[in-house]
Amino acid sequence: MTRDIRQAAAKANSPEYMSLWAGQGLRLANDQPAASTVKQTIDEASIFVQRFLTMRNS
């Protein structure tokens, strides 16, 4: 039913109307505001970078 829309979006490289699958990790998702998810991602990335720099400098 949406084939024409998806094909046009693909040709225009416009993901807004493409079928983009969530993958297996969808079950790990929880109901929280986007800002909370972004903050968590930034916090985790910051911890990763700090650990990487510590390992690199050892």
C-alpha cells in the first residue's frame, strides 16, 4: 500500500517515508522521554571516553 511512497523516498534519499526497522533491540527499549535517552547516551559515551583515555595513558 505504501510502496510508491517508500520508493520515491528511497530515490530522494529521504528516510522520513522509508521503512526503517528497529531491529532486535526493540525489546530493550523503555518508555522514557527522548531527552532522558539522549542524556543517558551522552553519559555512557563520556564514561567510555574516560575509560579509553585512561587505558591509553597507562
